[in-house]
Amino acid sequence: MAELTSADYAYLIILKAADRELSNTELSRLYGVRLVSPDYERLNAAGYVSSDTKRRPYRHTITSDGKKAVLVSLTVDQGKPVDGEKRSAGERQLFWAALIASQQLLERLARDRPAAAAGNGVAAEAGHEGMAESVEPADLAGRIRAAYSQLAGSPGEWIDLTALRPLLQDVSKAELDRALAGLLDAGDVLLEPEAFMHRVGESERRAAVHIGGEDRHKLAIGRR
């Protein structure tokens, strides 16, 4: 396995927690960092990250080897700075971003366990293994609002559905699409297409909700 720096691990943790393609714009908005040269080039060369640099903003995805690298046990000695070495403000921000991503991953795992347990119980009772219990519409609307609050800097700020869906992974796309469409009945919710269509890639298309004959990619809650 290629030798990684502490910054390399931080980027891998962030991408592993997201478990999807992240653009530098999203990295900056969600975590206050960007994966740029020479860092992404080093991770690409190691085979841990795949980067789409054909268009801006650059987009990054952790590979299967990258996911394995994150699971390799670390030691305290590996993180000790060289004598006289000081962490820059950028490095401190990067490590804080990795902590945020780790916390989000732990929260998602904790939230998904009860849902998975409930789904398994229903499946066993019904005799259909793997059938998950549906989420009540009212509960799902509240979860969408809670997930939005985690992502948005302030009420009414636009967020991408590519960022929202990973926080609700236990909900099927069809069910989440219905809940998002239903939220439009509330006076403070908006769903809109991406204004700059050159920014719409495969992940944005998959995350979009189709309403009124068009794909909506962005969500805002709290706009009056």
C-alpha cells in the first residue's frame, strides 16, 4: 500500500463518508476544503481516488482501494509531527473537515441501525426477506428538514440533492422523491433545476427529483 500523509487520510475519510462523487465546490461548501494539485494527483497515482479533471469544478470519488486504505489501522506515532513542524491553518481546517465527515458517518450509521432492524422485523414477519418498513410521510418530512439543516449554512440556502440523499440512505428513491414533492405544499420549500446545466453530471441526474416535466436538483427550506 502506498504511504499516505495525514492530509491524504483526511481527504479519504471525507470521500469515504460521502460515498459519492464530490466536486471541489461541494467540498468547499460542506467542509471548507478543496482537493487540488498535488494532493489529488498523489491520491490518483496511488489508485485511491478517481478525479474528473475534464471540467471545472474538479470532481473526486474514492475508489475501492481507497476504501480499503481507510480501514488500515493507524498508530499514534504516524501522526506525530516532525520536530519544529507546525500545522498550517489549511491543515487544521482539513483535519476538522475529516472530523465533521466522520461524525456525519457515525450519525448516519446510528440512525440506520434502528431502521434496518425494523425492516428486518417486518420482513421476517411477512416472510419476505429484505423487505424494509416504509417511513411515515410526516416522519420523513421531518427527517428531510433535519438533514437540510445539517447541510445548509442558514435557512433558505440552496443545497444540492446529491448532498441530501446520502443522509437518507435508508429511504428508497421513489419514497424520498414523493416526500420531497409533498414538501412543496409547505410555503417555505422550493425545489429548482440547476441553473447552470454544464454543472449537471451523472450524480446530479441520479439525485434529481422529476416534477412538472423537469428535473429538480436543488432544495431550499426556510424561504419566505
